[in-house]
Amino acid sequence: MRGHLRQRTKGTWGITIDVGTDPATGRRQRHFETVRGNKRDAQARLAELLVTIEKGGYVKQPKQLTLAGWLQRWLDSYVASNL
């Protein structure tokens, strides 16, 4: 399974998604996200994230990203696949 839900506290759900492996190290990479609301909200967000990953639109953002870095990622991921 590529992702799963876990209830953290009442009204808070944790989403974990497997986004593939790091090509440099070969280690598994995961995306973690917290959703506040009911289970249906968390399931909708999980489905939305899985669709984004399947379409190739998911890009893990570093903690500090410069404008030049963001533009380079955008050119490599979005522009290259849509032109």
C-alpha cells in the first residue's frame, strides 16, 4: 500500500505515504502529514496526495528553498513533462 491513515488524537489523523526511493542512497522516502477533522477528511486528503504522486506532480520540498532552486525544479518537473 502506498499510504495509510492513523488516528493520533480525537479529531487528528496522521497520513503516511511512500513516495519511492532516494536514487542516491536507495533508502525509502516517506511523506508525513497531519489532518485535523474527521476520518472522511483525512481519507480525501490521502486520495488527493496519491493522485498527485501517480500523476508525477509530487515534489518533496526542502526546508529552505531559494527562488532559483524552485524555478529549476519547476523547469525540470513541470515544463519538461508538459512541452
